[in-house]
Amino acid sequence: MPRRKRTTAARTIGATVLFGRGPDMGALWILYRQRLRRDRWQIVVWVLSIGVLALFAVAAIAKTFGDDATRAQVLQLAAAAPAILVLRGLPRGPALDSFTFFEIFAFLAVLAGLMNTFMAVRHTRAEEESGRAELISSTAAGRWAPLGATILHGAVANVLVAIATALGFMAGGLDPAGSLVAGFATGAVGFAFLGVGLLASEFFSTSRGANGIASALVMLAYLLRGFGDATGQVSPDGMTMTAAWPSWFSPIGWGQQTFAYTGNRWWPLLLPLVLWAACTAVVVAIMAHRDIGASVLAGRSGRADARPWLRGSFSLALRLQQGAIIGWCIGGLTTGLLTGSLGSAIQSSITSNPQITAVLRGMIEAQGTSMTQLLVAALFEIAGILAAACGLQAVLRLRQEEVAGTAEPVLAESVGRMRWLGSFLGLGAVSVVLVMAFTALGAWVSLVAVGDTSGAVGDVWQTAADQLPAALIYLALPAMVFVVWPRATMTAGWGLLGVGVILGVYGGMLGLDQKLRDLSPFTHTPVTTSSGTDWSGGFWMLGVAAVLTALSLAAVRRREVGTA
């Protein structure tokens, strides 16, 4: 068949299936039910987690910040130290409902974004990578019904997220109208990143590459939103803020612009839906021109023989993960580069308000720190999470190699199980250090560029080193899960990281008991101030990571490759 006719036919079939006309509707529903069955537990966990977190946030905030006066002081503090806004949101008043939206919405939106990017890649690029997509396309379903089923699957999941979030806020006693706006803002952000995940799957030839860039875009949206919030215009009383222009480049920022509970604006939700529709349209156009298994950014052809440096287990691990490591390092570098520009913008925005400046000076003097150190600590907390995720991916790659059957030929030669596992764990540790090093480099360059000399250069590198122990825990603990319970590696790995972030980073805001918060490694991260650094928690975490690593290396010798 001529190329032009085949492309035209593909477009026609794609439009027919995606818009629900024609004889392929039966295949569409069969594939949708297959996705629903495959993801039934993952969807339940994601949706319930987001809804319960919304409910829990209301109860915790009402208990911790019991009246408007207390919440007003917190908002004034946030306006005085805009680094807080990077991790929170856009203040819109001290009422319980608007304060809850300020505290928790950005994190709920991140969860919705990650759920959708993982889902999109899992049912598109991962299916092509495994060869299942080619088998399905050879049936009556063709190649368009799977895409339609994935879009339908994501749409239903996002509607459920919106409903669960709204019900969570309502169950906490918040205004129903505002809760609906907040819930559907969370779902709309999910729609936007569903499209981003689908588009990333078209550009990258591997699922890990697509997942890496899509996850990085979620975090970039979070940082852009934080940059816009931190540099926005503060009202004279310090109770509300108007976001600066960077927030308008972020789907999470679009969700905030609904002003749930105070303005209840629905029109900003059109922006993430437009992004979703645009990404989907581009995906359809690309799929009409490419073969199954191909990608816009094609991988380079390999050599017939491996180079000398690639003939070891560590080199093989590096070759398999170099793209993902580069991506995480770029994310760390970007986070670090925000430090100087964000600090400069914050300084110029707060000096125009004498009341906020006085509050800021009092807080800095009480803590014995500087504005730069507060900002570095806030941004490096995000970088620490990125480093932990980068280390975790080294363990997940082990499981992928085992499931795909490519680990067995390696272990059939002279490479032993301990050396194989040790190579991936060693590379994971190196990648964690690299992510934090690039973050520190970016922060140092940006601070020098803006002439900020409020803190010593060594403090930046020390703060980066402070994040390493917690990140290494998320390398060693999933490795132990991989050895003892291989099938749970991916679920337990991401689950442990998510729980650690909630308990360690957001536990104080949620009013969680300190004993519960202490379960998170991020709670024990050393903090650098002008008086020094307490590394007692860091040494304990390094010891735990070393013990877990040793146990994993010893135990892997006793289990078979591919154990379910």
C-alpha cells in the first residue's frame, strides 16, 4: 500500500475509534476492562490516598491551627519567608478552608500528576517495549483502540480523583462548593499530565526514559508554581498573594488560580484540559506516521562489539541507566539554579513591605540563619527527594532486568549474584551523590551570579551532603525488598518513598505525632545553620543503609534469579 494512502487510512481509523464510532468499539471496551483489571489495586490506592490525605489535612490543620488568628500569623510568616511558599502554595486568607487549600493542594496535584504519567507510560510505551502492543495491533483492535482505552482509563481515574478529593474536603467540614472546585482542580491537573505522559511515550523509545522525563516535568511544574508563588505580590496585611508569571506556565499553578473557597473560579480548569487535548492530538498525529516500537527520538544503533570499558557489571549497569541518571541530574541542577534568581526576586519583593521585613528579620535572628540558608534548605529538600528517587530507580532496574530475562544470561557467565547486585547498588549510590552535587553546583553558580554573599559557599555543599543519608536509605531498603520479596519491589519502593515524603516533609503541617514522623528518614536529615550541623541522625541513617546493603548482598546469594 502506498505510504500516503496508509497514513490517511490510519488517521481515519484513529479518529473513528477515539471518538466512539465504527465497529471497533467492542475492542475498545475489552481493552478498557483489561486496563481496569490490571490497575484495579493501583487505582484504588492512588484515589483513596489522595482522598484520605485531603480529609486528614483538614482535621490536622483544624487541630494544629485552631483559629483564624493563629492561621493569620502563619500566613504572615509565609509571606515574610517566601521559601515556605515553594513547598506550600498561594495564601488566600486565614479561613480554615482557604488555609487548607493553601497548605495541601500543590502536594495533591503532584500525586495526581505522577499517577497519570505512570499510567500513561505503562499502557503505551511499556506495552510497545514488551511487544504486547504489536500482538494487539495484529488483531481486530488495531493500533488505535489501545490508545483510546488508555485515554478512557485515565479520564475515569481522574474523575474518581476529583470526586475523592472533593468528598475528603467535604467530610472534613469544608464548604461544599469550594470543595468541588478544589477536587476538580486536582482532577484537571491529572488530565494535563495524562496528556504529558502520553506525549513523552511518543518521544522516548524506553518506558524508563518516558517515565523519567514525565516525572521530571511534574516536578518542574511544582517548582515553577513555587517560584511564581514565592515571587508574587503580597497584600498589605500579608494574608493574600497574587502569583507571579511563572505560575501560569504550570498546570499546578492553573489549579491554584481557581481560588477554591474564596473565588471558586472554574475557568482556569480549561487550561489543563486544553493541554490534555493538545497533547492527545499531537500523539495521534505522531502515531499516524510511526511504526510500532519506534519513537520520535530514536535510540542510536549500538556497536557490534562492546568497548573495553563496558565489559564489566558496573559498566553494564551504567549503560542501562545513564539516560535516567542524566535526567535526574538535570533536575537537580535546575533546582539549584533557582536558588539565586529566586532569592533575588524574594529580596526585592519583601523590602517594599516594612511589616513583612520586620517579621522576617525577627525570624532569621531567632533561628541564627540567613534568608539564603532558609531558601537553600527548602530547595535542597526537594533535591533530596529527587536523589532518593534516582537511587530507587537503580533497584527497580534490577527487577526489570530479572523479569525481562536479561539478568539470567549475565549471571550464567562469570558475574556472581553479589557482584551483580553490588554493581547496581554502587551505581545507585554514585547517582545519588551526583544529583546532590549538581544541585549544589547550580545553587553556587546562581548565588555567585546574583552577588549573594550572605552565606559561605561551603554551606551550600554542606547542605547538599546533609541530604545524602536519607536518600541512601531509599537505595538500601528497596534493595532488601528486592532480595526478599521481588514481586513487591516496585510497589514497595515507590510506596516507601511516598510515605517518607508525607511523614517527613508534610508531617508537621498535617499535625502528625512526632513518633510517627520519626519513621521517615527525611525527618532525621541533618540541618546546617550558622552554629553548625548536627549529624547524629545522619550517621544513624548511614549505618542503617550499610547494614541493609550488607544483608541484601548476603541474602541474594541464596535465592534464584527470577523468583516470583
